[in-house]
Amino acid sequence: MRRNIVAGNWKMNLNHPDSSRLINEINKIDVNSDVELIVAPPSVYLSTFNEIQHHFSLSAQNVHFEENGAFTGEVSAEMLSSLNVNYAIIGHSERRSMFHETDDIIFKKVKSLLKHDVSPIFCCGELQQEREEGRAFDVVSKQLNHLLTHLKEDQIRNIIIAYEPVWAIGTGLTASPEDAQNMHKHIRDSIANQFSLKTAENISILYGGSCKPDNAKDIFSQEDIDGGLIGGASLDSKSFLSIANSFS
Ligand code: PEP
């Protein structure tokens, strides 16, 4: 179901006391009830955070596509599901570039997550050079291709898409609201063409890439932008709250 979402990707930050402090601050945050808050802490904290009464949803930052077995250091979709973790970020550009995750690997993760009723937060986005060469739309289409051609309509409805231009992640650069809107519309149109307008209209598409309290309002006001996937600014409860309250 399409809804306004602000998701915080903590990446590999915060020791246990600092993470507890931040999660307690976030838990006190008063957010407009039509915004869903999602927190994606390092996986070691998922179980502890799950035990506290909370008004945000939990997301993993990654998952392995196999069901179980000899995959030292990995976490399966079934494990996430058994902890009531509702979401998992996959296809993040850091995992694509540093951990060599391909579109094939990422799609296997999508399938495993859907099988276990965990909704993928599927990241896509182009490199700076690809944008400069006018290939941004093609790159994102290619990243989305498996989802569009191999999923059934009722499966795509359980996916959240995060458009994250790689050159904007952690750099302080942001896509202009118009450029972000154009890409979000391209993504929504691609879903509509493959499935139906109704399904496309029901999918939340988030923007990610140096989204901050001072630019969130302009970005979130765009027609096809349903919120944000927030990195750096999600590590500060005031910034995170301010971003979450940036929908008009
Ligand atoms: C991210 O890594 O998903 C992200 C959007 O990071 P930042 O907000 O720090 O650019």
C-alpha cells in the first residue's frame, strides 16, 4: 500500500549504548500518524530493539538469499521474519560496489524476502558518470528489470523502491526535486506499463541521497516521491524527526 515513509539506514554506526540512546529518543518522537517510520540498525541490535515497545518498524540492512546453511556471518530472511522484522534494505549502492552484489544476487534476495513476508526496500540509482552521459534512466531500468519481468503483480505490491543516485549518497549533494521527481515518475510509469496503473499508484517510492531537514520538504512535495531513505541524518533524532515531519 502506498504510504509516506521515512526510513533511517544507520549503516555500520553506533556502539550498543549509543544505539540504545538513539532508539529511545526516536521512540519518543511524535510523528504525524500518516507517516511510517522505519529504522534499519545494524543487525546485532534487531532483536533488542524488537523487545521494546515501539512505534516504528524495523528493517534489516541486508539479508542472504539462501534459506540456511554454511554461510558464516550471514542472516536469512526466515530469521528476520521470525523476529518480526518487516523490511530489509537490499541493492544498496554500497553493497553493489563494495560487496560486488549483482542484479542477479539482489533479485535472489528479493525472492527470499518475499517468501518469508519481509518487504524488500529495493535500492536503485545511477553513478555520476552515468547521469552525465545521459544514461540514468537506462541504468535504473536495468536494475529494475528482474523485478518487472519476474515478479507477479501481488509480489511487486509488497516492495518499496528507493531511488538513490549514487553520487548523492553521503556527499552532501542532492538530486534537484525536479530530477528526483522525473526518475520517480519513470519508475512508476515502468511499473504501470508492466503491471497496471493501479499497482503502480500503490507502491511507495522513496528518495535517498543527502536528504536533510533543510531539503526534505521540497523533495517530499513532489508528486511521485513518497518519502526518504535517510543515511547520515538518521543518526540524529532531531534531524530524523524533522525529516519525518516534512510532508505537507
Ligand atoms: C543511504 O546510504 O541510503 C543514504 C541515503 O545516505 P545519506 O542520507 O547519508 O546520503
